[in-house]
Amino acid sequence: MTTANRTEQDVLQALTDEERRLLKRVLEIERAKLHISAYEATDDLLGAVKEILP
Amino acid sequence: MRIHSIKLTNFRQFNGEQTFNLRSDTLKPVSLIFGANGAGKTTLLNAFTWALYGSMSDDVEEQDRMVTDIVWRSLPTGGSTEVAVELTFDHEGHDYRLLRRAEVRKLSDDQQRPSPEVQLWTTKADGSSETVGAPQERIYSILPRGVSRFFFFNGERIEKLVQKGAYSEVQKDIKVLLDLEQVERAIDHLPKVDRRLTADLKKHGGEKASEIQTAIDDLRERETASRDELKVLEGDLATLNEERESVTELLRQHASAAPIQKQRDAVVKQLDEARTGKSAAILERASLIASRGFLAFTDDLAKKTTDMATALYQKGALPAPLKREFVDQLLDDGRCICGTPLAEHTEPWEKVKDWRQRAGLQAVETAWQQLSGQIAPLSGARLELHESLQAIVKRISLEGDRVSRLEETKSELDGQLMDSRLEDVQQLESKRIDLDSRISVKLQRTGSVKASFEQIKKEIVQKTVERSNAEVTDELAAKARARSDLVQSVRRALEEILAIRSEDMRSRLDAELKDVFGKITIKPYIPRLSESFGLALYQNVNGVELAVPKSTGENQILSLSFVAAVSKLAREIRKERRAEGELPSDAGTYPIVMDAAFGSLDHKYQQEVSRALAQMAPQLVVLVSKSQGLGQVIGELMPYVSHLGVIVTHTTAEGDVSDDIELEGIAHPYVRSSADSDHAELTVIK
């Protein structure tokens, strides 16, 4: 999958709309909780998945 | 984040309310504040971190004495007073006012450490204020605490950033700042999400899907265990390598061992090259054999094939060079090419029809033409293969000899160090050998875990495909499968993004670091950031790159260069199009507040550092003493200074200790003696 010349944009473009939306949302959730080392992300991430695939 | 102002209330030696405006622009990003030793520069630096995080650095003594001594002394027992720091700043399009304050009640002459409360307000577009519900959480999300070490620091202590053993801690903060940490965390967290989703699939998905899911779950567990083991191994390897490097460094510095160690460094480098050369040649041979090796077995194949074809022609077994399609055309037209009419069942018709059976199909003819075309160059290609193989075998043998020779030389040098009559050299060498063997064991284990990790990943992909194809009738299970597929695709994409970002960040940080360091240093040293974000300084000695034992000053310059590089990259990356989507234009922008910016640097370096400082960050607050900050330093910095201040030391000491500081041709109070109390006064000059 990974090739030497692939960029982040290439990876994003190869995703479907739903995958791109989830990826962005997952990073938002994780970024907001970076300062909490013991953060249990499962519920928030699961919520994001269910928002995108209701 | 850009700081607008700081207001101190009874904070340590700053009695009463004292405010300093720090608003600056990109043309004049610097605020320069002078203060004598003990005036309160370190306290002012700590006022920023206390406001943000409620803590001060370890080098601040008497941390319980938060309220200014004179204020505390004049307070009656049972009375209370306030200690506070207020910061105003903007961040990603919002204006903030941050207040950390404590009401301190006097129960005895000794101060008890106060328990401050933090409040945060945002200013809306209409000018009204709104309280932020979870202020500390918001502050952490604006500037995570660990990351603040890059932006609020003491120049004399900054070398700790690049000291050996520090980088595993620093590495994590760099990852936060450069948007790697959130990707890593997402990769860690998504399997748990997937596990929850696939529980439904296992329950309702039918026998086949459930069986596949159980297998995937098992693989996932093994994947997690392998990843955890790899992390531990990488950490162990980093520690062992550091230890080995420090032992080798001691050998390099040891008067009697140094020449041998130097020779060994050179031999080790050559040995690495020779081993790489040998492996490359062996790989080349394997690839040649895989692609053209069959030619070796075609000794008389060409001749045999030609002879066989001729014999077949002669026997009429091979189709004649006449196309069946052509004969069919003659029979259809009812006339031969010689003009003879071809009426059905006449003798000429029968003769031509007879040719039809012997004529070849176009496809057969073409195949034969192609094959016969390849027969001729076959023997040439075989000869060529023979020559190429001979050349590669010769190279392998030469590199092999070189490896053996260098291994012998290295063993001899190892032996010389081991047999040294000096006990400490012997001990160092024994330790190095022991570390070598421990590293080798860890490397082997790493290799094996990595291989099994890759295999597990492949199996998961395969099983996921099987799962997609398995029949699932239950609606709930089908939904769970679709969601799990989505999560897995995103996780794979994140893994790829992490690999791309890590390498991109490392190479850009490395380049930036080399650039900044090169502008400051006067020595031929080259900094290098390793794949694990470890920072080292090298020097090229007769073609061999040797690690440089860094002085405190060099460590300070290296750290400053590192901070500059990190600060620049943090801003740059957020302007690029990334998975997180569009970010505000000032995302990744942070001020740098530095105490004792020039640490223990000599004048030459002070000048170079001050030249580099103005370009380091979009906002800089520099705290310096008169001896560090006047002369060339102020000359270099002044064009970029928007605010100039002095922390005036008021001392109760008697005698002629008063002093002034001359800034832009005017003398300003610097130290004032015979005061009522010992305290600091933050005065604005510009």
C-alpha cells in the first residue's frame, strides 16, 4: 500500500467520502484530548462512526 | 497563541499590581526586558507558566512564598490578600483573558502554598466576554503542558533538551507539536472501537462470519501484543545504544585508548560499507538468477529447436508457410491464382482443397515466427548471463575479502583495548562488548517481531476480505460489518499518514536544524536528527563522522536551534493541506519567552544568537541581564524590539549599590538601594 512517493494528499484522495469524514473526525477527537494521557477514546470514536454510518 | 499582556499581583517579589504590554507584530516581534541578577527575570518567566499551568520550574526556590514578602509582613494575622497573574492573549481567532489567582489567609508568619483558581474568558466579536467552562482543559488544548518547554524556558538550562536520555521525553512533545501524537493515538484507539462493533457481528452474523470474526479478533490481539513488544524493544535499544555511545565516547576521550578507538571508529565505518556492498552484490545475483537464470539451462536448446522445426517441415508436419484463409478465398472465388477455374469436385478444385489441410492458420504462423525470432539471440543472452554472473561473483568475493580483512583488523583493535594494561580501559571495553551483545540480541528479537507483525497485518487484511464476502442476513450484523470495514480502512490510512508525516517531519526538522545551527556556530559541527528524533552533533574527521562531545555552550546553541526549528515547523505544517482539514491562519503559532537567553555563551556566540533570535518565533520575550544584553546583543536585537522594559531591583541594602542602565542614550534605574523593602518593579521604557 505504502509507496515511497505517496503523499498525505494521495492517501486522502484514495479514501471514500465516508472514510475521509471519519478520519478527520477521529483526528479532531484525539487532538482535543491530547493532554489527557489516560483518555478512553472508545465511546467518542464509536459515536463518530455511528454518526457517519447511522 | 500571541500574548498581549501580563499583569502580576503581589506575585513573589513583584508587589502590588504590575502590568507589561507585550503586543507585537511580525516586523518587531521582540520584547526585551532587562534585570539584574536576582531582580526577578526567572520569576517573570515562571509567572507565565504559573498562569497557564499553576506550577513553576524546579529552579525556583521557596515556592511556598508566593506573596510578596513586604505585603505578607504587613498583613495582620487572620487577614487575607491576593496573589494573581493575568494573561491576555489571542489564539486561533479568539481573544482570551486568563486569570489564575489565590486568596491567601495569613495564619502565621510562614506562608502556606496557596491553592489558586483559574478562570478563562473569551472575548466575542461584539466585545462581550464569555466564561470558558473547563478553563484548564482549554489551556491544555491551546498549549499542552509538555510542549510549553519549547516556548517558555531558561537559556541556562535549555541544554537539557538535547542531553542524552532526554529525547524519549522530548520526542513525545515534538510529536504533539508536529501533529503526530494524535495520529498515533487514533491508531491505538481504533481497534477498541472495532472490537465493540464486531461484537454484534459475532453475535448475529451467522456461523461463517462469526468464525471469521473470531479469527480476526485473535489476530488483532496478537497484533497489539507485537506492537507493544516492538515499542518496548525500541525503547530498550535506544537506551542500550545511548549507553554504548557514552562508553565509546569515554574510550575516545581516554588518553591511551583514544588513538585505538579512533582507528576502530574508522574501521567500523568501513566494515559497515563493506557489509552493505556485499549484501547488495548478493541481492543483485539473486535478482539476476531469478529473472534470467533459466538461460543457463538452454545450452543446445536453440540448435535442437531449429533442427526439429526443419524436420517437421520436411515431413509436412509443420504447417506450410501458406495461409488457410488464402486457400479458402480461392475456393470461394472459384478461380486459382493461375487462372484455372475451380468448379466444385473437379480435379483442380480437389488439388487446391488438398492444400487447405496443409496450410497454417495465421495465429499458428505468427507464433512460430515469434519463436523462431527468439531462437537466434538465445545463445548470445546465455553468454551475457555467464559474464554478468562472473562479474557479480567476483564482486561478492572481493567484498567478502574486504569484510574478513576489516573484521580481523577490528578484532585486533578490540583485543588491544581489552588487553590494555589500564584497568579502566579494560572495564570500558568489557562493558562495550557486553552492550554490543545485548544490542545484537535485541536487534534479532526486533527483526523477528517485526516480521511476525507484518505477517499478522497481512492475515488481518485477508480475513477482512473473507468477512466482506461471507453471507450475513441479519441487518444489525450487516451494519456492524460495514462500520468495522470503515474503521479498518481509516486505521490503515492513518498508519500510512503516520509513516509519511514522521519521515517528512524528521527530514524537515533535520534540514532546518542544520540551517539554524550552521548560521550560529563557528565550529565545523553538523547536527543530525535520527529516525527516533535523537539529536547528536557530528564532525567529519578524515572522512569519518564522529560524534562530538558537546560543551554546555554547544548544547545551548543546539537546543536553541532545535527550538527555532520546531517552532518554525509547527507553524509551517499547519498551513499545508492535511487530514485535519483547514486550520486558522495562526495555528501552530506560539511565543517564545526566554530567560537568560544567552546562557553561558561568550560574546561571539551572543552576537550570533541574538541575530538568529529575531527570526526564531513570531513573538519573542527576551529576559536578560545588563552584562548579557548590552553592546552587540542590543545592537542586533534593537531593530526588532517593540517593547523595552527593566525590572528594577529595589534593595534594602545600604551603601552605594544603586546602578543605572543606559538604553537608547537615556539612563534608567536598574538597582536602587536603601529601599523600604526588597522588591521588583517592572518599568516600561518603550
